[in-house]
Amino acid sequence: MQEKLITIEIDEQGNSSIDLEGFHGQGCGDVAQDFRGGDSVTQSSNKREFYAQPAAVKQSQQQT
């Protein structure tokens, strides 16, 4: 299983950012939402891993 890393930074003005590594697809969005709670989002971007399919799904598609 791949290691997962969550990095949260809060600057002196109280602005925060979250960086998620090791998450794929919607799982990343779910984790980010859990940390965000009721706070609003001013900027959001997805990494390449967001669009990648997990290996189990790829193997299943190749076998059919």
C-alpha cells in the first residue's frame, strides 16, 4: 500500500493550504473536504494523481 502524506500550512494571516500526496481520484477530494469542514475554498487545483485510475481498476479493465 502506498504511503499517504497530508501537509497543512497556515500563514501569519491565518490563510491555510492543504497538500495531499498518495491519494487518487475522488478519495483526495473526500479527504480535503473532511479537513476543510465548513470553511470556504478560494483556490483549488488537482494534481495529476487526481485523474489517475487505481491499479486495481486498470488490471480489471485489461482482463476484460
